[in-house]
Amino acid sequence: MVKSRLYRIHEQILDVMKQHPEGISEGDIRKLLNIPPEEQSQFGRRRRDLHQFYIIDKKREGSRILYVFRGEKANPLDAEPISSRLRTLALHSAHGRCQMCGQTIERHQITLVIDHKIPRDWGGKTSPDNLWAICEKCNHGKKNLFASMDSPAIRRAMVCESVHVRIGELLKGVGIGNSTSSFFIEFVARDQDDWHKRLRELRYLNWVIVASRQKMANGRVQSSYTLRRFTEWPPNPTKWLRRFEEARRHDDTVVLGEMKKEAANLPRFE
């Protein structure tokens, strides 16, 4: 969708948001615009379309999520539609299996939908490496997950150059004592196959991260991680951690001793 193709309903949603600078929920927008129940799913899609072109923050107020209009984006998000070719490529790579939970069309009678791994409003592109085929249940759950994890702190984590800082800032953004799914950690790690190792390396800075595992309804095991303690970052965290790992691998007790003292002097938060 290009901006010139925004429909009247988009303009109406924008007008309502602008009239409520303190924020307004999607349910309240629907009520004000008299959206009938049978059109609510389509309405949600129209509301999400606006994130491509406008800065719309989310904030939680009790159990409600409020949308706050901030203005136009200087650089609109990718609005390229999913072409038939891209849809076919994604379905072919799935081989009839949900690429998130592993259930199959033949055995579990699921329907596959083409989804952006990284959502458009998080900066995801409409490209083969950012599209996958997942079942409707996983698609719904993923949308809820991103909605629950959406915060300025987590969005800031996404743009950090250091993979260690991206993972660490995600855990901090979720909060001490709150669990973070492995899916989200892998997401902020940006295709780093060894993100588990990057996560473990944070312990060199005296971080305490507790792992847990839960069996899901589909039979798969979901891992999650809970931050219990963290420290301030040293200058150039990834370089520091790589130096520590190198010293540990070569059993360089002198360097390890010096670096452990540096880590011990970093301010702690728990």
C-alpha cells in the first residue's frame, strides 16, 4: 500500500487518534466510528496500515493498550504487497508445515498464512528472508506476543549494533523477574545462529539469567529466560566479552583476573 491509497476509514481512525492525544484503545475507536462486529477484523488491519506512514506509540493502561498519534514518519516503512511469487516461495519452503510450531497441513488440518517474521511496523521488509508460512494459531499468538512486548525500550534494543547489547537490553526492557521467550531473543539477535552463546556470555559481566522450559500444546518445548540481575555495560561490550572469552579459552589467568575485577566493579541492579 502506498500512502495515496489510504481509504476514508484510515482518515477516520487518524482523526479519532488526533482528538485523543492522551491515547485511545482500538475498542473505543471502533465504538466512536460505529464499526459493526462483522467488520472488526478488517478494521484492525486498517489500523495497522497506519503504522507504515505515521508514528503511533502504544502504551498500557491497566489491561488496555492505548494508541497515541505522534505525527508522520520521515521514512515510511516498507509497504510492498506480498506478491504471488513471494507467497509461492514461502509456501514452497514450508513443505506443508507451520514454520513456527511444526504442525502439518496433512496431519493437523491447519491452514498456512504468509507472515512477516519481523512485522512491518517494526521495520520488517517484504522480502523472501523475512517471509514464512505459519498456521493461523501461531500467527495470532505471534501478533499478541509482539503487542505485549512492544515498548520504547525494546525498540531501542533493536537498533543497537552489538548483539550482546540487543539481547541484554531486551531482557532489561521486559524487566527483572519477567520471562522472555526464546523466540523474541532470537528475533532481536537478527539471524545470529549462536545467540544462545551470546546470551550465556552475559554471565561474564555477572548477569544472572535463569532458563526455563515449558511443553506447549503442540508438543514442542518452549524455552524462556528470566533476568534476575544485570550490571552496567562496559565500554564496547561485545569487544570486552570477546576478549574475556578468548582469555578463558586460552586459560590466560592474568587477563581473566583483571577482567573479573573490572566486572565486579560494574554497578549492579537486581
